[in-house]
Amino acid sequence: MSSLQNIPYDLLLSIAQYLDLADIYALQLTCKHLRYAIRTRPVYRELAVSLLRRCRALPLYGFKRLSDLSTDQLVEVVNRAARLERGWLTRTPRPALNAFVPKGEEALNGIAKSSDATGWGITSKYWYKVVGTPPDEEVDWLSPITASYTLCATKSGKVVCWDVHRDVGIAEWNPGERWELWKCRVEFERRIVYFTMAKVLRGKDDEKVMQFELMQIHFPEQTSDSDEQLNPSFSTLRSFKTLGIVMNVFLLDPEARLLAGFVWISRFNSIGLYVLLDWNKEEYVFVDTAIQCTNTANWSCILCDGSIVIHSEEATFACQHFFPLSVLSQHVTVSNTSPSFVPRMTTRLKPTRSISRGFIFPVLPPESYVLPFRQPIVQNILIAGPGNQVHPIVLPQVDDPTPPTDVNNPPNPWSDQLWYPESAHFVRQWWPTLPSIPRLSCTVVLLAQHHPHTHVTKYVLAQHYFTVPLSTSNTETDGSDAMMRMWYVSVPFEVVCVSDQAEEDEDTAETPPRQRPLLAVDFGHAVWLEHVRAADDEEDEEPYERGQKRLRFVSFPGVRLEGEGHVVRSGIGRGGGPDGTFEMEGVARTLAIPKELDLHEVETINIDQSQGAVILSVRQGKIFILCYE
């Protein structure tokens, strides 16, 4: 009589490829034979690929790759990634009690110690860890660099790499003057972190001259036969200058030494494209793209199939403009290292092609169409435009918008006449992956409305996925297509903001200090600090007093590759109406915090979905790493 035990292994492996992790668990419980047959590298590698196709990062330790893991480590990584996905997508994430288990206390606490595959089984407190920051320094920017390191920039201009395990600084770049960190990119395969530092030299508007330092920090690979700790080291790759109001810089391809930047050309109100085709060469490209710039647009830059793509988003649609590297190379200008040298724009170069696509908007719950402030607002609001220059806009006197009557083609529920974009976050899949996994992009926009008398600002979140190039097929009308569908946290909330103004900065009377919302985004997730002015959330066990703050979190519906299209991952983000019209509403949840963390002292916030971690720095020179699952 035939049985599962008699099935050839190749056939069993083919069957396992169609099962999810829960089915694999169940199959392993049937008998020892199937447990040994299923708990194998091919099966769990396929499960890892499935997670990556759902845009879920694997909790790898350090700069490890999938090929570096043993079978047992791969099993643990997949199991932990699945727990994180389930916990972060389907409920309020809970403290991960096995995240930082003190050595020798595993049995005492009834918690299994993590192996070296994840790297969290170190001497520490249970579900969170507190590490230091550079002494006598204020943290301006903070980012996790794998589970082992953090990279922080201080307001004095230093950049410090901090060893989380040993709680010590292991490398430092100190220019001796104020610089700002503008961009950071981790290359896991090369064990290198690239970043750019910037400072203003002189001038303003189109004559503003800035200097950039393109740098790297290299993490040497530790040899197994050596006990010596090899620390990373900083090095400068290139110094370059820009002319005009720089909006952003992009490390498009460090291996090819390709860098690009956007410059707002105020006299034409257009986007200038500054490119280093090879940052090892003393040459650059600086052209006017003739693409008009607006205060309400959000901008990003992506390399795709040999072209630099300028991605812009307005309230109702997105555009992508393509500039092939072969065309840009025809406009190379020689530069030099002279202190007086300043790059100049050489020509107007329009994109070789442009494509656009409209967003797909939802019908939201009725309460989402009520404006946060009940009195008419007519006020000049100062917002950060290109290059963080402050510009006034006018919010007109309006009534509450009404829910759309045509549920098949609803309009944008957050008109740019009522809400302005406070900040936009473009996220690519930054984690280690496989060549066969397609790369998607994610945009999260924080929309704001300001009350001119109370000076209270209310916010909502909008999120969507997109590809490069934008899909222009008939899937725009396909309700199962995940691309360009807008998802929201539509109940207005109040984000905690901190000033980006350093105490020693001069000439602050001309413009007000820039307020930075304490909000961080990873692919498909967002976390922020929120003012609580009333007991307004039944989810909380205890009512909040006026003036308190809380740590909030949302996961947007995931996507997965299915055939040649991307579809929304089922079972998350579904809403209240029987017709499913509320399914595009995100659920904001309150995260637990340790008693010793004072949210009033938080200066920066970050999120690392691969480790299930929220990272916060506080004024007392500490970094809190909170782990959830």
C-alpha cells in the first residue's frame, strides 16, 4: 500500500514548493520520516524565496548572505521572518521576549536562545537593548547597519559607527566642522556603506554653492581563525561641488560609481540634473531637464536598464522621465579640484521619453471625510519646497469633502487644496535578495493640515507601490492590481516634530527653524511618535493624559508577485463595509515601550523590518533598540 513515506523525494520536494510555512509545519508533525525529508535546504530556500517575493526582508546577521547560512540557520531565519510577517501584518506587534536574552538566563526565563543566524542572542535586556551614542554629542541622524551596527551623524558634523553588541564606537569621521549627512546606502555583498556629507559654502538660490564629500565605510570580513576584532574604516571617495538649490542626491550604483542629484533652478522653476557618471573621474554632467517643479510634487531618482529615471508624484498621478546614460555621456564637462571651481549648467536636455499613470483611489469610511479643524482656514502656511527652501501656500476656505457617489471611480480624497505634503519617503527593497526577485518601490507621503490659531498640525498617511517603468497596461482598472493603489491611515493624528535647527546655527531670523516629524518608513511599514490629547483610542488599555505621547505603528498591505503582475496580499487591511469599500484603510496600532524610555526626550526614530526593530535616540545620549514580533 502506498503512503507519503514511499513518495520519491523529488516528487515530495515538488509538492512542498506549493505549500506555505504553516503547511510545512503540519507536514513535519506527521512523522519523523517527513520531518527529516521536509526540513531540508531546498524546501526552506524555496520558503525564503517566497518571503522575498512578498517583499519581506530576512533577518540575516551582519553581512551574511543566504548562501553563507547552514541549513539549521536557514530554517531559523525563515521561521523568524514568518513570525515577524505574521505579527507585523495581522495584529499589534508584541515585544519579542527572546530578542536579547542574557547569557546564562535562557533556562531561568523559559526562553530559547537565538543562534548566530540572527545575531540577537547576546548579553542584554530581554526585548530591548540600550546602547550609547558619542559622548557630549546630539544625534542628528541614525540608521541601523545590519543587526550589529548603527551609523549615526551628530549635529557637530561627526559620523560614528557604533557596535551594538559591545556598545562602543568602533570608527569615526570627524571633519572638525558642521556637515550634514544627506544620503546613505548599504551594499551587503561588498560589506560597504556609502554616504554623502554636505555643507553650504556661499551664496543663495541659483548661486548657492555646496560642497559634498562622498564617503564609504568598509567592514572587513572576520576570519574564522582569528580572535582579533577587525574594525571598519572610513575613507573619502570623491569631493565635488554643486551650484543651485540641491534637492537631493542619489547613490544610484556604487559598483559602477554612479551618482546623481536634483537641483532646483529657480529662474526657470525646473529640475536640473547633476550626474557623476564615474566618480573616479574629474568630470560631471549638469543639464536643465525642462521638467517643471512644483511645491506639491514629490521626487525620487532610480536607475533602470541603463537610464536615470526621474520619478515625480503629484496629487493624482505619477510621472517617470528617462535619461539614458548614453545620452548624458554626450554632455560631460571636465571639472577640477581648484578651490574656485564651480560647476555650470551646460544645456537644456529633455527626457528621451516620459510616461505617467494615475493613482487608484479608495472609498474611505465616512468619518475620514470630516476635516480635522471645524472652522474655516484661510492662512499662509510655510512649507519646505525644493532644497528645503521655505515657501508660502494658501489654504482656501473649504467645507468638508463629501464621500464619492461613484465607488468604481472615486476621486482623490486628500485634495492638495486641503492638504499639503509635509514629507515623502521613497523606499526601495534595500535588503539582501536574489537576482530572480523583482524589485519594487514604495512611497509613503505624510499629508498635513495646519491650524493658524492653535498652531496644531494634523496628519494623514498615504502609501502605494510602484514599478520602474510604470505599468501602462489595462491593469489600471483591474481591482486585483496592487500597483498605484493608494492605502491610507485616514483618521487625522498629530505627529511629534523636533527642530532641525542646531543651537550654534546663525542667521536663523530670516527663516523659521525646520520642523522634522518623528516618523520613519520601511518597505510597507511606518512608525511615528504621536501627541495624545485625549483618550481617543479604544485599543489602549489606559487613557492617555493631555500632553502625553505614544509610539504608533502601521503595516500597509503587502504585495506578492503572481505571474506577470503584482497583487495585494490577502487577509490584511480589510475594512468594515460589506461591499469591501473600506479595504484600503490602514490600522494604526500602539506599540509597547519600556518604562525607562521617555518619549518626550526622543530626537530621532528609525525602523528595521528585517530585525523587527524600532530604533530611537534620546537626548541623554542613549539609543533604544526595541524588538517586536
